[in-house]
Amino acid sequence: MERRASAAPCEEGEDSEEVLLSGVFSLAPDPQPNYALSLTKDAQLRVRRLDGPAGGGSSSSSSSGTTSSSSWSVCLSECVGCQAVQSPGAPQPPPAAFFTLFLYPARKGCCWWDASTSRQRLVRTFGACVSREPAENRRLAETWAREIRRLAAPRPPPRPGVTYGLLPRPCRVMVLLNPQSGSGRAPCLFRCHVQPMLKEANIGFDLFVTERRNYAWDMVKEKDLSRWDALVVMAGDGLLYEVINGLMERPDWKSVIQKPLCILPGGSGNALAASLNHYVGKGSFAKEDLLMNCTYFLCKGLYAPMDLVSLRTASGKHLFSFLSFGWGFVSDVDIASERYRKLGSIRFTVGTFQLLASLQVYKGRISYLPAEDQSFTSDSSFPPGAQNDTSAQDAAQMLSNNILSPSVPALPSQDSVLEDSLLVPLEQPVPQHWTVAPQEEFVSIIAIFQSHLGADLLLAPSAKLYDDAIHLFYLTAGVSRMAMIKFFMAMDKGTHLSLNNPHLHYVPVKAFRVEPFESKGVMTVDGEVLACEPVQGQIHRQLARIITGS
């Protein structure tokens, strides 16, 4: 029998680890109790074969292949669920009972040129038969399954002033799925990849398939959401934008906006999914591997606070954004490439080269409140000097390790309106302590609140979920087409700031205003179209909650 597991040879000194449970079990499909198991306090399941080293476990999640050792260890941090059963598939229960672990270790590409990472499903079933009484064996299996689930739960990372949370178990989630997103494969991907993992993690769901534009917006605005522990979006970033704005239009917005949200990438851009993966920093996931990794996050159930940006337009719209606001070249590419949606993320590359042939200039004014004007601390105080004349590379370095200040403002009382205290009406000039950029001709303006603008576009490497900053980028007129190509190529690795292009400006801000001098091009918020008009926005830290990795 092949004895492969998400395992590595036991290290010396492992016997000194505090053992919570131990026993002898069989490893399915072999019915013989040939394996001694020890469950340790450091969330390791130690496995030792009793009948010699003929078998052997595969290596741990950090490596691959097999080992000749008769002992190995299963890392429970990669376990999404553990279930106890009394002999699956049998009409009458025999004495033995079983507990099954569902593991998803992350593995790097097997070749030096393959930098991608993927999660591979591993299932291990152990049998307990210590008594002739089925009920007693069942109790033993349930005890192990319960303790394994407890140890497998993620440990929230310590962050001053940041409160993480865990979804309850069992739990139930609302799933909103857009069948037209991306290349149209979202229903199939959900059925084949997501649904089995949710079952293994004991997460129930109610599936709602969107039927039109703003379907999710209207649904979450009106529906009683109390029966769900989280709201899951299986689509591109645009559907999550609908959900957030629907929640913020409810009378009880203050409580419902703190219900955990989850993004399962099924669109073309998948910027938030790529950002969440970037924040964890455990490998580069792409396409279906990115979907599986985000589903893994959902199964683990850890959620963190996420900043939102309040946007107000001259026509009176009040919108909330979790990702970005844009005007100019990048926004035009996003919208113009919609006709190539069936190509998936490749559509952005096609659109980029099309629009480079006729590079446009957009005239307007940018004003902003620099981030260093506010409290912005982590282990040390926020470095001074991020002015409008600060280089893009220097500004990025300032934010590279910053986390939210421990002082978090309280939300307004229930039913009250969320105030934008840093903004004045658009008819008025910006406050005197704001900075007005001297340039008035631009190729592109992007205000981004996450690290990624697309699955392969790492625009703001220093961004965090709750860094209390808007990362403002703008390209001024005069930049060459070749420089634009280099810029986008470098963005794949997040090294564009090191190009030291004099036309590229970057500054972290708390609030901004964009005032077009002419109605040219389109504006976008989280990839959705806005009319070209004056817009201003400010950051609201830790306003929402999002499922994330640990």
C-alpha cells in the first residue's frame, strides 16, 4: 500500500513536545492497527509505523517526494477539516470508527523556471477499533477529530490595535456568483473546486446566481443577512463592489459592514484575491491555484479588518471602494478591454498595446492630504517627508513596514451617516494644508488601496489591508510609449518604482481630489465605470472585514 502523506521525517527532539492525545490506529485502506499517532500541542500529528520502515510518508508541505523513514509528521495548519464517521458506505456499522483529515499543503513549482505555487488535496483516514462497542470507537474518533479541528484553527497574528476574528464552526455563508464574470467559467469552477472544500470544512452555503447588473447590490441592501456568518463573492472585483455599496446603503450599515466578506476569484482582474495572497507572502498563486488558495482561506475562517474609501462625485453620488479609483490610460484599458473578456486576464495586455498606439493626455488638477499629516505608526513613527516632491521609490520605502496606528476611531452610532471629516464640498477649494500637484497634464491617475491592480499587476507593494492610506500614483504627460511598456512589465514583479521614471509620481495620502478640466475618457472605481467629473475621497480605516490568510 502506498503510504504518502503531507508529512516530513520526524525531527530529533520531537518526543519532548507536549502530547495531547496518543493511540494506535489503522491507516485506510489497511485495516490493521499499524500506526502510532501522537497529537502535540504545537499542532503536529506525529505518525509512526509500528511494523518497520517498509512504508514511508511523503515529505511535508514545504517539500515533495517520499522518504524512507517510518515516521513522519502532519502539519495541522494545512488542515481545513476533520470528520469522524462510523464506517462510510456500510449498511450496518462495524465496530471500527474513523476520522478523516482534509489537507491542502502548498507546494512550489517542481522546476527552477516555475515560480508558481499550488495547493494539493491530501486525505488521510485513520481507523479506531479499541472496543467491540461501535459507540465507544465512535467517541474516540470524535475526540481526535474535535481536537484536530481545534489545533488546525489559525492563530491570529499579533497586531497592535487590530482585531482578527474566526468564523464559527459549523457555519453558513451566502455565496453570490456571477456566471458571466471572467471567461464565464465561474459556475464550473465553483462546482468542481470550491464546493467540495466547503463540505470538507463543514461550511454550509446558499448559492445565489446574479441575473443582471446591480443584482447583488439590491439583494444585500434588502435581504435579512442574519442567517449567514459571511458573504462570499465568486466573481471579479466588481461584484464585491456591488455588495459593499449595497451594505452601506442599509439603515443598519454599521453592523452589517462588519460581517466578514470573502472574495473567490472568478473574474478577469482578481486584484483583491491577488492582494490577499501577497499579504500572506507564502508563494505566488495564479488562475485556478489562486481560487483554491482563496477557498482555503475561507475554509480556515480567519478574517481581518479592511480599509474602505468613501468617494463623492460632483453629481452627488456617494460610493464606497475597497480597491481603486482611476482616470486616464489604465481606466481606459480596463473598460476598452471588456470586449475581450473571454480571454481572461490576457485582455488587459491586449487592451494596453491597443491604447499605446494613441496615447492620450488628460488635463486636470490633483490635490491630496499627505499621509504623514495624520497619525501613522507601527514599530516606529511614520517617517516624515512624503511630500509631493518625494520620489516614488522613497515614498514606497516609507510605507514598506507600516501597520495601522493603535488608535482606531469609533464608528458613528447606529443609523447615523458616515462622515467624511477630511473633505469639504467639491464646490469649495481644498483646505490650505492640502497639497496641490503642480502638474496639470496626465497620462494616468490611480488611487489604489490594495497592493494589486490586477492578478499580475503589483502596483503598490507596500500596501496593507488596514494601513490607513490611499496609495496615489500619477503619470504626467511626456512619458514615452517605451517607458510605459517598461512600467507595465516591471509592475509584474512590483519593481516599477525602482525605474526612477521622472514622470511617475507616488505619494501615500489620507484623502484626494481629482478635478478634470475637460470631460475626456472614463473614470473607474473598483473597475466599474463612472462619468468623468470631479471626484474626491478619503480613507476610513478598519471599516469592513475580509477573509484572509495567516
